[in-house]
Amino acid sequence: MKKAVLFFSIGIIPLFFHGQFSIKGKVVDEENKPLTSANVVIENTFIGTFTNSNGEFIIKNIKQGNYKLRISFIGYEILKKDIEVNNNIESLIIQL
């Protein structure tokens, strides 16, 4: 019985995580100062987040594909950036 549970777990669990990536980045102003609480959203979805006090953000559990990030912050024009996700994006710098 233990072997069956172990086999089932090893075989099924990777299916839930296959193709799940993350986007990590930082939002800064024209002087490269971090923008706190900037809104970073994948357009046409409910997936997004806000930047922390260092201007950093992370969006997890993104499937492989092409997306458009929508970045907004009060007092700045909205920026839309095309991205391709086929692995983890670790150091995306977005300047508003």
C-alpha cells in the first residue's frame, strides 16, 4: 500500500507544477529610484501584485506563453510591456 501511495504521489505531483514559472522584477522611476506600491498586472487576467518598499515584485504560477504586463503608478503614464514566459524571469527592470 505504501508503494502505491508513493508511486501515485511521484507520478501526479509533477503534473500540477509542470510549466509554472514566476516573474520577478523591479519598478523604478526615471532616476532609478524604486516605486513603492506600483501595480503590476498581467493584462486580461486577475493575476498581479504590487511592488514592495524596494520597488520589487513577484508574480508566481505563470504558465508558459506570451503576455502583456500592465504597470501603473499614480502620476505616471501606464506602461504595457510584452513578455515571453518560457522559464523563470528573475531580473526584469521596468522604468516608468
